[in-house]
Amino acid sequence: MTGTPRIWPLVLILAIFSTPLVIMYLYQIIDSVASPDPGSLIPGELDLSNWRFLWERIDSGRPTIWQVTFNTFLFASTTAFLVTLLSTTAGYALSRLNMPGRPYFLGGLIILHAFPTITLIIAIFIILQALGLFDTLLGIILVKAALELPFGVWIMKGFYDTVPWEIEMAGVQDGASRFRVWWELVMPQVKPGLAALLIISFLSGWSEFVLPLVLAPGSSTQVLSTFMNAVIQDDATADFGLFKAIGMYYSIPVIVIYLIFQKQLMNIYGGGTKG
Amino acid sequence: MELRLEKFTKAFGPVTVIQDMDLTVGSGEMMALLGPSGCGKSTTLFAICGIHKMTGGRLYFGDRDVTSVPAQQRSVGVVFQNYALYPHMTAEQNIGFPLKVMRQPKAEIAKEVQRLADLVQIGDLLDRRPAQLSGGQQQRVALARAMIRKPDVLLLDEPLANLDAKLRLEMRAEIRRIQRETGITAILVTHDQVEAMSMCDRIALMRDGKIVQLDTPERMYADPASQFVAGFLGNPPISFLPARAGEQLAIGQSQVLPRPAGLEVQGDIVLGIRPEHFGPQHGQGLHGEVIFVEPQGREELVDVQLDGGGILRAILPTGDPVKLGDRVNWGVSGGNILAFSTEGVRL
Ligand SMILES: Nc1ncnc2c1ncn2[C@@H]1O[C@H](COP(=O)(O)OP(=O)(O)OP(=O)(O)O)[C@@H](O)[C@H]1O
Ligand SMILES: [Mg+2]
């Protein structure tokens, strides 16, 4: 906040580039609660009818917003929980246990993480069909968790790597079993990573679009992103005000989570990811 | 409790780090494992506490063979070089953790923690976390944690390496006091000869995975088995001087020393002369020029370039009027000359 003169040009440049974004967000909020004249930038009178999706069905063919929100929450939180649980154990194994083929495993993780998901979608579709999990929440939860895992494992391994080896040895000398050492002495040191990973994978699940769109197209498994997509594609009643209001509704949890957990999220950069 | 290593061998994959080592530490004794970096001190320590599996040989605590007992069930307290305190626990929880693992009642744990905190004198710091403690205080917490189970053996891996000079001096005395008070059998790993000599009953000097000499500090200093041992112990270090043994000991081109009694060999040898055994207080005999003077407060170190070759170091009380470039004629205490073969074996 202490503005030295040299910083001002930078601030100016940043301001110029971010103005369009700020304006976009601004109109996103304004338009969701106002009814402007068509083509005009000046907001008209207050109009809450865009938010009507909260208390009534938009049209009879769609599930209620609450059903969709519940689906989204279930999808995002279960995915996050699964990813965190598996990454916590897998990261420890990769960081500490001397197993055969460990370097290849690590290399594989990175490649998997960089791999474009979309190229796998047909194969995943066929697998889900065969398993009878097509068009179920469980199906997309499993797929999403699997795709997020490489990132999670890698992050957790980085956190485990920063825990001194001697702490574990001291625990063993103090008579504790390996499991207890992990649970009681090591886990508390990687808690920040755990929290960050939980939040990040929740947010990633919350905003996932392609997987539910392709692998769970039915209306009973709709999540907010596919719900929005359906609303805008409905060309009979292209209602931009409604669309914007739903968009607002969709992003509020994300914004709130970011505001609350900023510090925990920063940890992922502080905790470091060492090879 | 007596600790005995028999034919201990340790290999990491194809590399054998320690071969057939025998070591016995008497009950209540404090033994130093001393040696240069990489000689296998920590490896030995970790084998004793059970972190490393032994490749060969046996380990006994008293009469009990503990070679294949897992680390958790060996009664060993370890103080690691970086203390390895649990960062998320207070000092009290750290010290009490081993008892908590043993499911002792809370009241019992609290009592024991208090007893050990008093022993290592940190009674008023118990509710702090490690990050809120100084290096010396962390060290004390680590010591208390290692001792709370009343282990058979206490192992210390370079416990003083991370402390500043003054604190090191203090903790040296402190660790020794605690070891004496509790009568625990202890092994101290260090590469600092001063630490080993001042703290321990006996020293095992290691080199390349072998014990080259095992003796009390005094005897090891006065009667080293090899040139390596003589060079390793003593601060300021011993000076080595090539010589030819004939009628007398010929040093360099032009000077001679009388043959010490009992020296049998003829031909090329190496003499070891400690700084305190060379100087004006030992009479005259060797001519040379002062090439270096290093004041050390109470004493000063003086290097003398001998006429005809060779450098000897002397240690003199401060105030001796010796200046750089002075010509001197100083003597050597004949009975204290150490002689080695050119391969470094004591003669
Ligand atoms: N896990 C390991 N794998 C392979 N070699 C090892 C391993 N641990 C130690 N060594 C080797 O064993 C030798 C002895 O190591 P050790 O740690 O016991 O040395 P040290 O005497 O404790 O030295 P320092 O004073 O530097 O701690 C070294 O040459 C080291 O490279
Ligand atoms: Mg070591």
C-alpha cells in the first residue's frame, strides 16, 4: 500500500488491462437485478424477476434449482473428499516409501496431469456404459476424482517432502507405530496442504462442465453448469437477465470460499512442490 | 546397561560402509564415536537404535539379543542432530509423547514430565512450542523426551553441532551432568575432538568404517596408535616432521635431535611433536625463524620454520616477547616425541 512513485505506471497498466474485466463483472451484477432498455448501458429500474428461478421452476421440463444445487454440491464435495483422501495416502507413499519404479510413477503423474482430459472422453464414456454408471452422479464423481488425482498426489508429495525425516524416526524411537507416526506426527505438518487441496478440488468440481455434460446428460443428474447451459440453449426463450442471475448464483459460493480461505489456498505455493 | 556390538556389518546395496565392528560400552559409561565426516558414525548409531537393519553381526543390550527387535521395542532414547521436536506440540506434549504412546495415565505423565523438565531445567517453558524456544532450550526438550522412558541406552547424534560456541560449552557440561546423575549408558556421536575428550569416559575413534583406537581421552592423546589418531586429537593440532633415524634423528638438511629412549628403527620416519612439547621452556636444540604468530588471548600459537626444512608449532603464554621474523633456538621435550613409520604406524 505504500505507493512509491515507480509503482504507479505499473498500477496504471494493470488498471487498463483489467478495466474490461471489472466492467463485465459489474454488469453481471447490475443486469441480474435490473431491467435495462434493450441496447442501453444505463440500468433501468430494480427488477428481481430474473431471480425467479429461486422460488419457481423456470419451466416444467426442468428440475428445481435446489435439486441442481444439491447435485452440484454432492458432486463437488464427494470428489474433493475422495481426491484428498487418496492423495494424502498416495503422496506419503511416494514421498517416503522406497518402492520399485518410484521415479517412473512420479514421471507418469506429471504426464497424466498435463494430459488433455477431453481426448479420453470417448473411452470413459464406453467404460461408464459398460459399468452401468452412465448418467449417474457416482459415475462422474469417480471420473472427476480420477482425473484430479495426479495433481493432488503431486501436491501432497511436495508437502510431505518438507517434513523432516528425523521427526518420523523420533516418533518410531518413542515407541509409536508407523501408522500412528503418520497420523499423529506427520499429518499435522501437512494440514495446510490438505486444506488447500480440499478447497481446490471442491472448486474444480463445482465448476466442472464437460464431464457432466457428456457423461450425465439426464435432467436428474444436472449440475449448475449444465443447467445454465440448458437455459441458454433454449432458444424459444433466450432470457439473458435470467442467465446472468443464475450465473451470479452459481459464482457466489466460489467467491465466498475464496474470500474465506485465501490464506489456505496460498499455502499451496508456500508449501512448495519439490521433486 | 551394557551395550555390545559383535561383528557389526552394514552395507547399503553394494557398498559396505562398516565391516566387522566390535564395540562394548560399559554400564553407565559415556562413549564417544569420533571420526571424520562419512566414516560411519551415524550409520552405527542408527543400527543401534533400530532405524537401520544390520547387514551382519549381533547387538546385545545386557544379555538380551536385540538384533532383530524392532525400533519401537528397543529401549533406546535418541537425540537427533536437529532435535526433531514435534512442531505442533508444546514442550510438555513433546516430552510426554513416549509415555502417551505407552498409555500411561495422564497424572503419571504430568508427574514424569515435570521431573524431567526439572532435570534439564526447563520447568517454566513447558507450554511453549518448539518454534518459541531457543536452540539450547530445544536441545533440553529433546534430551528430556529421549530420557522420559528411562531407556537402557541414550544415543546422541552430534547434539551440539547447531549451537553457538558459548552455548555449546554450557550444554557440554549439562549433558555430562545429566548423564552422570541418571547413570545412563550413553553414546555420543561427534566429529569434534574437544567434545569427545571433554564429555566422554572413552573414545572410539573411527575411520572408513573401522575403529582405529578405543581408549580413554588421556591415553588416546598421550599414546596414539597411529599418525591419524595423533593428528585427529589435540587443538592446536600436532606438527609432523619427517626425519631420518641414525645415530641421532636427522631433521631436514642440517639439524639433529637426540634419539628418544626405546626407539629401535633406522631410516625414514615421521616425528609427531605436540605444540606444548616444543618451545623455550624445553631448553635449546632446534634453530629456526618465527613465520607465524596467532594470539589466542591467554596463549599464542607460534609457527617456526626450522633451518634446513620442516615446520614446528609451539604454544606460549601471552607476553612472551616473540615477534614475526625472530630467530629462535628452542628445545623439544624428548620423552614426548611420537614416532611413526612413513605409513603412519606408531613405532
Ligand atoms: N542410505 C544410504 N545409502 C547409501 N550410502 C549411505 C547411506 N547412508 C550413509 N551412506 C554412506 O555411508 C557412509 C557413512 O555415513 P554416515 O552417515 O554414517 O557418516 P558419518 O560418520 O555420520 O558422517 P557425518 O559426520 O558427516 O555425519 C558415507 O560414506 C555415506 O555416503
Ligand atoms: Mg552423521
